[in-house]
Amino acid sequence: MLQFQRMDPINPIAGNPEAVSPSPQFSGSKKSGNHLAPILSSAIFVLLALGVIIFLFNQNQTLKKQIAGYQTTPAPEATTPAPTMLPEQPTVSSPTANSKVKSPLKVSGVVPDGWMFEGVFPIKLLDSEENVLAQTSAKETVTGSWQSGEPVEFTATLTFKTATGTGTLVLENDNPSGNPENTKTFEIPVVFSGNTACTLEAKICPDGSSVGRTGPNCEFAPCP
């Protein structure tokens, strides 16, 4: 006669030794899965951190290269040019020192700024005894150049009687103030040739004819 074993309705396994119990392998796999999730999370975090570090490192290198490219070569220090030294004394190009001169004597050269006033300055010729043989006003070569603040070119013509021996050509600055302390002179020694070349001036005589200068003193010849 068959016997039926009564099963517990609440726990069917109880009282049933043949009932299958949970597999131990299944339980172990579930526990391993629970431990694997934190490990994967940690690995992902480490990888992300390394990626961020590598990215920041590359950005830093790129920024350094850009900064190096923006650096400009420093401009050379500006040097102050040396001031131009203006001559303090006249320069006479003609006649030269100790050269032979005769009348009419043409003088040319350059005087410093301040020697002229209204474009002129005095010039005279002395003999060996410092007698004045001729005097006139030297004039600027270029009109208005005496106001330029630069050296000024000048010309002058001196007509004098026959002279021998030595003499002195004297240039004086124009001194409107008249104060002796403002007077400046420049001298050129010359040698008289003894022959006088008269100017080409002409004198009109009463009869309408003309006569020129002649003789050692360059006087006008008498009218006919």
C-alpha cells in the first residue's frame, strides 16, 4: 500500500529529504558579482583620472609653446646721437692765410650762427701798421640764411690802393648791442702783391664820354 508523506505547505522542502537544496556554486557566483562591481568602478575612476591628467599635461605643453611664440625680441636701446658741433670761428676759403692779394680782393667763406645781423657783418683790410686800407660789409650768399641757426656762407669785395708788405684781413661779428664783451674777431694774414687791379667802374664826362679808373691809386682818368 502506498504511503504519502505529508508536505509542509509553508516549507515544502522540510520533511522532504529529496527536495533539492540551493546549489552552493550559484551562491558563490552571486557573491563574486557583488565584489566585482566596486573593482570595476575603481578601475574606471583611475582611467578617467589618468585621462584628465594626460589632457591637462598636453594643454600645459601647448600653452607653453604659445607663450614662447608670443615672446618678442626686445627692441634695442635707443642711443642718443652725439650733438653736432657747430664751428665757433669763421672759415675763410678765399683768400687763404699768407696768400698774395691785390685789389679788388674777393673774400668768401662761412661764419658761425650769430655773427651776422640782418644778413651782414663788418670786414676790413689792414696794412702792416694796422691802417685801414678798405672796409665793407660781408653779405650772406643765400638771403635769409642768417636766421637759420646754422653756419652762413658769405662773400665780400674789398677795393684798396696799392700796398706792399704784409697785411691782415679782419672779420668782425655784427654786434648791435655795442657791448665790447660781445665783440668777436677773426684774422687772416695776407701778403700784398704790390700791383693793384682797378675796378671796371666808369665815370661819365661832360661831353658824354666815359673814363675808367687807372694808375696805382685806381683814380679816374681825367676827362678829355
